[in-house]
Amino acid sequence: MALSALRLRTPLRVAPLRLAAVSAAMLVAGCSAGDGEAGRLSQPARVNHIAQRISLGDTSLAPRVRGLTLLVVGDSWARNLGVGMAAADRDRRNVVVNAGVGGCGLMQPVQIRARGRLVTAPPACNTWPERWRGLMVKYHPSAVLLEVGYWDGQDSQRLSGQKDVGSITDPVFRRRFDAQIDRAVRVLGSGGTRVYVPTVIDNDGATRANSDAMNTAVHAAVRRNPQARLLDLHGQMCSPAKICPAEIVGVPVYDETGHPSGPARVRLGAWILNSVYADLHKAEN
């Protein structure tokens, strides 16, 4: 397996808030992977010859991957990937603590756009620093997956002092995101814990600027923070030419909500666990 977790050294819809702690033994009821904000802002392409060159994760969990406790935090894509990791680990050799919450990012907005109108931001979304500190103390994870790129990349949040929603393409919003993701890595990387930050898939049309800007922000955050590592999720689902097929290796990639389908998230979950384990144990290999 090619390791895609590495340290970079060179340059909608909102569901009710539910936290789910997913152990290696079970998924907590209410942590369905299909809830939360819309996962993809346009229809994915069906391009067979390109899809043949995209791996869509790993087919299975490597036998050596065991003993990890992986904390998953972030938005509905985080929650979906956490469900996939738990499902990929059929023998329960690891523990996945799934604390992803649909419609929750890092920005701590005053309002969010839900079903076409601005509503007060759910209070639980804005308490992530305290909540995540508590999870770190409770579970002492081997590593953390921080996935917020989908929710925080949309035009869906109004910050204090702004009249309308902003996005990662706005300079003010971007500065706030940079500060917030640095803060998140400090919280989650306490005690030397590594924080793995995935890239995002490409949007089409006018929303392509959002996904491009988010991937730029994620790469920059990993370069700034010694505890952060990049997970190239984009490379597992999209081509370098920014085509994200609807089907890869015979597997439907997305479900009706725009999140990874059941089979896709299991493959992605296996890839994440394999990559994190390989990165943590590369000195032994």
C-alpha cells in the first residue's frame, strides 16, 4: 500500500446534532452516515477510463493494523468516514471514536444557512474546543482524524460582524479558518498526538473555487503545524484533472445525499486506518 499520509515539507442541509462514540465493538444508534449537510455540491461524472486509474481507498484492512485508538472529529464527512473505518475493521482490532457531527465545522458562526434561510448556529457546534479536549482526556487516542473541509468550504456560515454568509474563498473567512484550524490542531495534538487532515473532493462549476480554496487552506495548515499530517482523500476519489467519477472499481462512490456510499466509505475507512498505522509505525518498517 502506498502511504498517502505524510508531513508536507514543501510549498445543505443540517441534521440535528448528535455525537456518536463508536467503539471497535459497535456503532451508536443515531450515527447513520447519511445524515448531515449535503456532501457534494454537484453531480459526479461517470468517466470509466479515468475511474480505472483511481483507487477509491483500499480493499481491506492490512493484517498488521491493530491497537489503534482513532478519534474522528468534524462534520458529516468525518462521521461517514468514521463509520467506514469501524465497518472496515471487521475483527475489531482497533477502536474508532466517532465524534463527527453533521453541519459542524471550526468557524463558530453566529448563523448558518439551512434550507435556504439563515438560522442561529447550533450551540453545540461552537463548543468544539471544550468538547474535543474532553474527548482527548477520555480516550487518549493514538491519532485524530480532523475533517471539516466540506462544511467549512461551503457558503453556509455567517460570522460575527458580517452581514451575509461567507466562504473559504473570502479573505476574512479564510483568515478565520486558518486561525481556527491551527487552534484545533493545538487542542487535538496535545501531548504529541498526530492529527490527520484530509483534502476534499472537487466541486463543479462555480463551486469549484470553494473546493480549490479549501484544499489550498488544508495544505497550508499542514505545513504550519508540526503535529498535522495530510491525508490525500481527493486522490482516492478524483483524478488530477479534477474529475470525480460516480463509479470507481465497480463501486458506486456517492449515496443520495452526496456522501460516500456504504461500500465506498468502507474502502476509504480501510485506507485511512492503513495509512495512519503506516505513518505512526514507519520507523519500525
